[in-house]
Amino acid sequence: MRLTAIFLVALLATGCGAGRVTGLNSHPILASTAVPSINVLVPNNAPVNSVPFTMTVNGNNFGTDAVVFWNNTPHRTFFVSPHQVVVPITDTDLSFAGQANVFVQTAGTNSNTVTFDVSIP
């Protein structure tokens, strides 16, 4: 009898959604579904053939696994916070004039793409 009562309480609690975190619309909240986004690159331009530097990427929902892509090439990325990552930009990255497409990938999800202008002085 006692075992049946425990089973019924557990079944009722599970059926009522106990243990689930829900949002305003009663949908489960999954932290991993947050899409990363870039607000601004600092700096956002440099002259062609300039010296290497560290670029700061400011945005939202960056994870510790975040990787910055420069023209679809992954770069070694350093996590600062969920709102900021930094990435070394090499002389090779700056060897061609034009716009470089930059995005961040976190948990297999890509952010929006922002352009970096490599200009002719």
C-alpha cells in the first residue's frame, strides 16, 4: 500500500510538470537554444597589409566554446564573457583588400554575419 502511494505521488508530480523550468508561454526554456549575435567589431576596419592585432567581438549569447570565423575560416578565439570574445587577426587576414565576413559559432549555431573592411590606404 505504501509503495502504491509513493508511485502515485511520483506519477502525479511527473504528469504535472514538476522539475521543468518554463517561460511565460509554458514552453520549456533551453539555454542551448540561445542564438549568438554580433553587435559590433572593435575595430571594424584596417588598412590592407597592416600589422596583426586583436579584435574584440561584442554581442550576445557567446558560449565558452565560441569560435570566430573570418571569411569562413575558424580562428583561435578567447572567451571573455557571454557578451564578448577576442580573436587575433593575422597579417594573412589583412593581406587582401575588401570586406571580410565575420561570424561567431557557439554550440553549433552561427551568429549573424558582420563585415570587416580591409581597405586600401
